[in-house]
Amino acid sequence: MPRGTRKLQINRQQKHILLLALFLLKYAHGKPHPLKRHVIGFIDTKNLITIRPEDRKIVATGEEAWENSIAFRRADLKAEGCLTMPDIGVWQITPAGERRLIEWCAVMNEFVALHPDWEKRLDSLEDLFEEKVVITKDAVLAAQSAFGIAKRLFADAVPEISPEMRGRIRL
């Protein structure tokens, strides 16, 4: 694997996990404008990503390394129009962020539907997404929950999975 590739893969997954946390906090927990510490706490307590012991070390900002990384993903998502900060320390998912997350959750939901033994096959997600996976079983379950919420709230806007992606999911 080329130098830096694993970091880029983890960054992409952290973006999806951050959007997932924001979506669930908004629609399942009634917090449309959560504070950074609530989002970070949600990701940690819900075990949405793999946090290795070395990711728990405190960095120059005074936070754990993984928290700092999530904060950088927040900046990336803000630049991409998927997240906004209506006030200092407040993070909010945008409609564009919701669409992006729902597409990701649709893929995760399809994966679970096609693979009854999906818990033993999380490594298959590495082939599907063509990257090292740091998401957890709990993240997959949370994605299913978010997809269910999206289907209820946005029935007409839930995306179809492309035939190419559906073929890859069947791996």
C-alpha cells in the first residue's frame, strides 16, 4: 500500500462516521445542532470506529488523536458543503451531507441484506470500498438505523444503488 493511502482511507470513513453521528443525533436523538463534544462522545460511546490504543494519546490540541482527526474531517466536510457550523463549537449536517450519508447507508444496508453472515464478513467491506476498514459492527448497525429513518422521512429521495455497486456488494 503506497505511503499515505491508509490515512486517506481512514479519513474517508471518518467523514461517513461523522455524518452518521450528526444524522442520528438530529433525527433519532432530537439534537439538530450538537456541540462538538456531543458528536465526539456519540462516536466513542456508540463504538462507531475502531480506536486503537495509540489513537487515544493526547496531541498538542489537548484532545485524543482520533478526536483531532475527526475535527479535521469536520473541516473537510464543511468545505465540501456537507456540514455547517452555525455557531462556535456547533456542528450541523446539511441537506447535501444527508444525501451523501443516505447513499452510504443504502450500500451498507444492501450489504447486510445480501450477506446474512455479514458480522463475520466485515473484511468484505474492504473489497467493496477498496480500502482498509476501520468502521465497526456497531457502525453498520447504526447505518441500518439511519437508512430506516431516511426511508421514513425522505421516501421519495432514497437513492437506488447502481448496478455496478450492487454487483460489487455481492462479492
